[in-house]
Amino acid sequence: MRQTTSPNQLKNHLWLIAPAALMVGIFFLYPLCFSLYSAITLDSGEFTLAHLNKAFELYSKDILFTIIIVLISVAILAVLSITIAALITLSPFRSLSKTLGFLYRLPLFIPFIVTAQMMRTFLAKNGLMNNAFVASGLLTPMDTVSFLGWSGIIITFVWKQLAFSTLLISGAMAALDDSQIRAARNLGASRFRILFQIILPQIVPTLGVAMVLSIVTMMSVLSVPLMIGTGSPTMMTADMAFRINSYGDYHVANALGLVSYCICAGLAWFYLRQNLKEKGAN
């Protein structure tokens, strides 16, 4: 029997979601619309592309640097996440699986600003990592190398997002039907073959979601490029902060934000398009 919602019930439902909708509108939708409007208008309200032209003229290298850093980080992240999730799912050594299951979750609860400060003291020329190598006799003080800069940014992004992406991917692997894996093992398939021919094709949507969300997160982080970066080129978030703090130039800062939105939206559109194509083919 079909149930109908009375006007009073509808009003009660609207009142229940009103606080959450109000918070989203105030703290997300309004700033988003304001930044988009500011990026393409003058103070008088007239439409212009001058802010976008200035952003590309001044920071085209930083935009390219941001894209390269994020793509390299995501590629490394995908490899490590799949590897750890596969070890947890397929490894016959349960103690190893439990250890990995504990270790990979640690970065999940650490904020980016704490991660950046920690990596700054860990990856520096006189940081904890190099001091440990010197103390163990593997390196001399003259042989130590600083990883602050583009390499340190990649290391920080990968380490911080590893817990999130591995959690999604290992959950997707654990949700698969065990009978397929057992049947492949009974037929003599190696774990490597099971992973690439049985498991990965079925978790591609989850892998795509993890990578797209990681890209959006990396594109929005300010503390990592500010604390670990060593100058120019740098990431767009640092350029936005510089335009606002040094010049009070919200127009160009918002233009850079618009470029960042377009990059993230383009990647998300490509993923959704490919996913819909695969579903249509099936």
C-alpha cells in the first residue's frame, strides 16, 4: 500500500534539515558563489577576464607545478594503497595484516598542519631521518640531503592520504565475494593474478572515488606547500594566500581558486564519464 506524506510531516522534515542546510549555505555555498563572482567581475560589478589573465600571467608555472605534484602524488598513492589493501586482504600471515591494518590508519587522525610540521622536522637536512642515518653510521653529516621542497610535498601528501584511500580500497576488497578468490586459488592462480584479474576490475569505482577525493584534498591544502615548500614554483594555495596577505587582492586569489575548481571539476567529470561508459557497456 502506497504511503503518502502529509503536509505536517513534510514541514517537520524540512525543519529537521533546515539547520544543516543553513550551515552548508553559509559556510560553503555563499563563499563559493562569492569567490566565483569575484574572479570574473570588477569592483563595479562589470564582467571581466582580467583577473584570470593576470593569474595565468603571474602564476602559470605554479599552476603547472600544482598539477604535476598532485598527479605524481596520486599515482604513488594508488600504488601504495592497492599494495597495502591487497596485503591485508590476501596475505596468509594474519599478524602482518593486523600490523598493517593498525599502521596505515595512523595518519587518518592527524591534521594537515600537524603533518606538515612533523614532516618539516623529519625531512630536513638536520632532521630526524638524517640524524637517525648518521647515528646508525649509514651516512655522514656531509652526505645528508634535505627533502624539503617538491619531494617533501609529495611525501607528505602520500603519507597523509594513504590512510583514507587504503581504508576505502581495503573495504571494497573485503566486500567482494570470497568464493571468487577461493575458486581462483583452487585453480592455481597466484595472488598477483588474483589481484589484477579478479579484485582490481571490481573495485575500480571505489579506487576512482578515493583518488578523486584525494586530488580535491591535495588541491585545497595550504599548510603543506607553505611549511615544506622552498620557494618558487609553489602550489596555487600558497599563491592565493600571498595575494591576499601581501596585496589584499581577492580578485586574483579567487581567479586562482576558479582555476583550481575547474581542474578538480574536470578530473571528476572525466572519472564520472568513464564510470558511466563502463556501466553502459555492461
